[in-house]
Amino acid sequence: MSPSPRKLSSVDSPEGALRIGLEHLEEAYLECRDMRHRWYVSSDYRRVTTERDNVRPRLGHHDYVERRTTCERCGIERVEAFVLVRDRNWTALRSLGNVYHYPDGYLLKGLPAGIGNASELIRGLRFERAETERGEAAAPATRKRAARKTARSSA
Ligand SMILES: [Zn+2]
């Protein structure tokens, strides 16, 4: 049985938990975090009201325009909301921000000190995988030692 992302809290260090979390993320999630999502419109612009459509108010607005887009790769859903602003000659949609619905296991917890965001680690992991695929993989310490030796011998 492979460890599931839900058992992360049983790992002894946050770094260890994150590492395990990263390695068990589906490849689709890694690609999306590294290169952004591939959105398609799953529900086009439409007016919604909190009463009729059972939606939450957005920034105090109970009547607004909503559009739902979904990532074809990882399945994350983005719900955009807008205030409808109409003039005699134009119509505008002013953003009220986005809400995201994440698939299970998408979000990561416990970043190590010195790491600004999960994307830095996702890129690092994908970099290591790419090196491994090319047969260039080495533990970071070994790599550093090898580099120093090369520098000395070429001097
Ligand atoms: Zn995605």
C-alpha cells in the first residue's frame, strides 16, 4: 500500500512531510504548479444571485456575474465573479476576485524555512526528475564535491 497524502502529519518533520507530499502529487498537479493551468470555460458568464442560485455573496455583492473555468489537466475549478456595470453605450465586468476549488491532495502544507512558496520546491523536484531521466542525478553534496574536483584539475 502506498502512503497517501492524508497521512502527512505522521511524518516526523515538516520538511519530510512536504517531501513526501511532493513526491506523491500527481504529475498533472506538478505540471500545473510549474507551468500554470490550462483553463477552459466550464460555465460561461451568467448573472447569479445569492437567493436564487444559492451562492455566497462576493465582497458584499448579492447580485453579480459569475464564470467558471476548469483546468483540463488537474481539474481545479476557478470561479470568477464580477460586478456588472452598464452604461447606455457599454457594458463592463469589474472583477470581484476568484475563488478556487482544489482537487483532493493538491494543496501542500509545511514549507521548510527559506522557501518562499511551494512552486520553488515543485520546480526543484521536476528539475531533479529531469536530471535523473538524463542520467545526471547525484545527491547535492556529491555534485558539489565533483564540481570542486573538476575545478581543481582544470587549474
Ligand atoms: Zn491545472
